[in-house]
Amino acid sequence: MDELQEEQAEALVESLGRELHLDRLIFDDDDHSCSVQLDEENLITLTWVEDGSMILLDELIITLSLQEREDRQDLVEKMLEANVFWMGSRGATLSMHSESGVVIAARQLPVYRREGSMIQASELAAAIRNFADVASQWRSLLKTGETAISSLPPLSTPKEVLTRETMGRELIDDPEVLA
């Protein structure tokens, strides 16, 4: 990230903190990230990719003791199914480390819209809340062994459009939002 992008990221994080009512939300210049603790369960890390064009959201959902689980194959299959065009993960990608059983969710968001304007703190806050909701729901589903992705509601806002062409990137095409 260049100096201007770092300044923009710092300003966005500061505005995001106000939007989410979080004190001391700080952008770390060294690793281009910040951590957002929304509640007791959800600690989300925001990391700006090196060129500054994308923000990666990630959260550890749960650590499963998979060796003891009879439904291990079903759990993995359902997480893979949820990743198909992000229909069961609302734009996030679910992953699991096979040896440790750590399950994470990750999602990339563009920092800039097609016309070049930067994402607003309110839009980023909505995406973070949506992401935390997905992580919470999958955490609950994986704890109980219930893996029916139909229990996840569809995307929470009409602003999010996920298609094969966008590869999971959130595009904001609503003229009212861009006005």
C-alpha cells in the first residue's frame, strides 16, 4: 500500500469505529489490518491486501474435534456445498484445516467501486455485520452437528450481488447508494 492508501484506510477504520460504536478501532500500519470485536463470539480481522484494492475479512469460527465426530464427512461436504457460488455462506468462503479442525470464514471486499469511489464506512459495517452473522450461524450449526445450509437466510441486503462473474466480490450497483 502506498502512503495515500494507508491514510485512506486509517480514515475508513476511524469512521468504521464510529459506525460500529467501537472505541479505539485502530489500523495497524505494519500489517495493514485491524481487529473488530463485535460481541463475545465474533472477532473479525480486516486485512488490506498489499495493493490496497481489497479488504479480507476473516474469523475463526470453531475448532472441531473431528476425530471424534461420526459426521465428519457430512460436515466437510456441507461446508463445501455452502461455498458453491457462496449460496450457503453469503459471500464468505468456509475452510477447515484437516489436522487441527480449525474452521474459518473469509471474504474479500473491494475497497473501490467500479467508478472509482471508495467504499463507505456504513457499507463496510453492514458487510462486517453480515459476515459475523454468517460466522455465528455456522458456529452454531457446527457445534450442534446440524449442517443444513437451508437454515441460513439469503443475503441480508439487496446491495449485495454475487454471481459467477464477480467471483464473490460485493458490487454496489444501487443508484440510490451511489447518489
